[in-house]
Amino acid sequence: MRMKKLYQKCMKFALEHEWIVIILFIAFLLRIPNVFEPYWYGDEAIYLTIGQAMRKGIALYSEIIDHKTPLIYVLAMVTYTQFWFKLFFIFWGMLSLSLFASILRRLRVSSFITGLTTFFVMLLTTLPSFEGNIGNGELFVAGFVLIGLRIFIETQFFQSLAEQKPPKYTKTDRKLLFLSGFFFGLGMLTKVPALFDAVAVGWIFLNALLFSFSRKNVFSVLMQGIWFGFGVIFPIAVSILYFLGVGSGSDYYSFGLAYNFRYSGEFGFPFEHSLLVFLYSMKGKLLILSLIGAFSLLYKKSISFLYRFGFVWTSLAFFASMLSSRPYPHYLLQVMFPLLFLLGISLSLRKVIAHLLSGGLGISMIATLFLFHFGLYPTVSYYQRFFRYAFGTISVEEYRSQFNPLMQDTYHVANFLQEKTVATDRIFVWGTNPMLYALSQRSPADRFTVSFHIKDFDAFSSTLENIQKHKPTYIIVMNEEQDSFEELRAHISLHYTLLESLQYMKVYRYVQ
């Protein structure tokens, strides 16, 4: 009886929301090849390497390091292998799409516009063009942000502003605001640039202060802002207390929090024109963002609150994606949900000024893609390759190698390591091949998982000390690493013997 009622409820929901069910079904089909990818992508492999190490009791940040906040590694620790990590990622993405559609419908956007924008955001965040097939932090962040925003729009505070009325304050809102902020905080614990999504909500409180300026209104808005802010801070404060408690507080600050801000001034521009250099400098971007914020707060007679919020949210997300000035396509994934939210609100308004502003923002984004030489990843060949593999036209080795030429050597060595070592044994890879750690499920003998981090932090001495301490059974040297870390080469010549020389790497075994 219970199963029959559940079936009837599911059918009723599907019939009432057939367009979102169809979109989610298409998204699921498009993501099927994701779970069949080899261990080919560096960042994903780093997450899994660290997650596997954490399950073995190796302390995050003090004993194994990457430069992101901890939640992405916790997710990797729980899922453990790439298959389960990818599978979780697929359903997380479908949840995000459902939340996006739910937000637009709750804001009374028509079914047609909601379906249209949800379909396009699905394509932009699912297809490989912007690395939507990879479990990067941006799409995990999007889920937390959308959960937080979905809760936030249920408050009387937000609903009154959406209806162009003075902000209301109820006791029920306190719990909702705290819970909303809590999920924004989880987003920041997944990747720091989620801070700018929270700042977009902060703009709402500023807007409320200017809507009806009075002592009572100021107190009401400040109290609500405090509840939201407390929700944001709470999970971050808990994480800080945790890492302090386990003796990793300073390392958490250095690598999990502060290191992220190094990106803002570390990379140059691919152009020299003085005006462009200024506009894309930190000062220039902050100036533009300040002007957008001021305009959106002051010019409110002709443009609705929801549109102004969407414009500010999109601008802040775009600022966050360009924080490092690095032309990595997956950084732009942070912009997709706010951008399509803005488009949905804009289409609903049917106002020329809204279309002009949205068009101007869109043109600015496209111009930025060209200026910074963003290269999108191929999509058609991605699915062609999968179908050739699925129907046996190409072998599994050919399939893997078409993702990354390292795959044949990496899978060969990983299988060997699993046969010849136990789970607690350490290995060391000198080079950029964290996939070998993740695939073999063996932890690195050093805190760092890739050689470029060792070089960035000039950590050659400490790395050699860790190798001498842990005595990894096997050391793998990537052939691309030729001229650096002579001390490691000397250590290998004294204590290791060459076991196998492959096309992309050499395998050394510890002898004494």
C-alpha cells in the first residue's frame, strides 16, 4: 500500500513538473560518460588522494596539503573512489538544477521561462565545454549556494522586498536566515570564492536599509543581517576550532584560507594596453563592482528589486571567476546559475532597460573570454569517444589514452603498486601525476601531492626530510622533471634501484 501511494505521488509530481523531469533526465543521460572516465584529471585526483589519506588518519593541511577549504576533501573522503565521487557529483548537479527551477517558480517566473533557463543552465554546467564533466569545486559550491538562496527567499523579509514593500521582520525568519547563511558558509568551506555569493545576499540587506530609512527599519534589517551572518560564520568557525583542536590551525590558515588570496595578484595579463590592464586589475575590477553596486542600490524606480539582485549576483560571481585572471573554463561555472537567473528575471520583466543592461553584461563577459584566451573543451568528440568505447570500436587502453597520454603508464604502475604494497605504504611521485596516488590508493610520502606545489613553496628540504622519514617503498619520477631537485636524485641513487623505465615515468624501488 505504501509503495502504491509513493508511486502515485511520484507520478503526480512528474505530470505536474514534466519539463523539469525531462531536463533532469537529459542531464542524467549526458552525464553517464562521466562515471566511465579514467583517472585523468589532476584536480579531481588531488581531491581523491587527500580524501583517501584522510581516511587513513593523515591530517589535512599539516600532513597533506592542497590550497582549498576542507569540504571538497571531506566529500572525496566519503566517496573514496572516482566512481562514487562522480556518481555523487551527478546527483548533486541534478539537485542544483531542481533548486534553480524551484527558485524561479517561487519568484513567479513563468513555467516556460523557468524551463528555458533551466535547460540552458543544464547544458552550460553539464557539457564538457566548461569542464562540467569534472567534479570541480564550483559546481559543489553552486549546490550549497542554491540551497541557501532557496531557504532565503522563503523569509518574509525577502518576500516583502520582492513585492516592492518595506521589509518585514518575523521571529520565524531568524531560523531561516541562520539556516540560509549556514549553507552559504558550507559553500565557502568548499571553495573560498563562494564568499562573493554571500556578498550578493549582503547587498539585499543594504537595499532594505535604503528602502525605508527609519530607526525601526535599521534595527530590524541589522538584526536579520546578523542572523544571516551568524549562519555564514558558524560552520567556518567550527572548522577553525576543529583544526586548532587537532593542532593544524596555522596550516589551515596558511593553506586552506590565506593561500587562496595569492591568486589575485600572482598572474599577469595577456595584453598590454594600459586601459585594459587597469580595468582588469584588482583596483579596476573593484571600482567597476562598486559602481554596479551603487547604481543597483540608488537606481530602483525603473528596475525591479529581483532584477537588480540578479545583476549584482551575476557581477559578483563574474568578479570571483576572474579573481586570479587565470583563463580556466571551470572558473566560469560559478557564473552560470546567477547569469541564467538574471536572464529569467529579465525575460519576465519585458523591459528594454533590463534587456540592455543584461546585454551589456553579456557582451563584457564574452569580450573577457576573448581577451584572456579562454579555450573551451571539445564536446562532440567527448561523446563520440564514449560511444566508440561503449560499442567496442576502441579498446579501454585507447579510450583512456585519448583523455591523457599518461594513462597507459599510470594504470600499469598503479596496478603494480596495489599488488606489491599494502594500503598503509607510502609512495612518492616527483612530477605532476596525482592520478597515480588516487588510482593506486596509496598516500604520498610528503605533504604535497604535485611537484609544482613543492616548487611554489620552495619546500625541497622539507620534502626530502619527509621522504627520508617515511622511506616510501617506491618512488616514481616523471620524465618531464629533468633539471630540479638534485637532492632527491642523489637520495634515489643511494637508496633506490631502477625497477622499470616507461615512456612517461621511471619506477624506483627502495633497497636500503
